[in-house]
Amino acid sequence: MRSVGQRGTGPEMALRRALHRLGLRYRLHDKRLPGSPDLVFPRFGAVVFVNGCFWHVHEGCRFQTTPSSRTRFWSHKFKANQRRDSRNYAALAERGWRVLVVWECAIKAVTASGLDGLTARVAQWLASDSSRGEIPIAASDKP
């Protein structure tokens, strides 16, 4: 599992490029923050995680599956990932950071032209004063 990419994944890169085109500037993977968020927006006091549906167990998502072999191992692995995510989100909130989770399926569901709608949703959340947010696949985006 060491070879599984954690940074610069396809969905993350697509979101980064689109947000940059909107004029939003960010820091990447700040190790000083809990969970080393994918995108850090100091100006907004916010962080964005681009979560893979498989690794972070996105309930009800078609990309979230459990391998049929070693199910006990995978069950423990997924639960540990979810506990770690919860701890990181709580620690960030304690430090005054706002947390947004963008799910991989939300990015994969939109075409290159449709990514503008997703980035608009991220920008809208950044401008809000909401402390926690999540962008799953929208019902209108489902294939």
C-alpha cells in the first residue's frame, strides 16, 4: 500500500487546476496541520481534502467497494482510516480551521466543462462561514 499515491492524484490535480483558473490560491499538503490537508486556504481559514471513495469509505458510492479476499483486514483498515479522518477533522476544527471534503466521485462525474460547477461550489463554500462541508456526487451529475 506504500505505492498507492496520496498526493497529486488525478482527481486532486483536476480540482487544483480548476481552482487555480478561478484565481484561488492555496498551499499544498501542509504537514504542520493535522492530516496534511490537500489544499490549504489561509485567507479563508479553510482546508480541503480530496478523498478517494475507496480508501475513505464513501457510503453509497459506486467507487466504494470492499475486496472479496481478506475482508477482515480491509474492514479494520477502512475503520482505521475513518477514525483517523474524524480525529484530523476535529483537530483542525479545534485549531480554528474550516474543513471541506470533496469526494473523488464528484470530480469524476463531471466533464472538463462541468468542472466549473464543482469549483463554483467549492468557491461558494470558501466564501461562506460554514465550519464543515462535503461535496459528494450531485444527483444531477450521476451517470
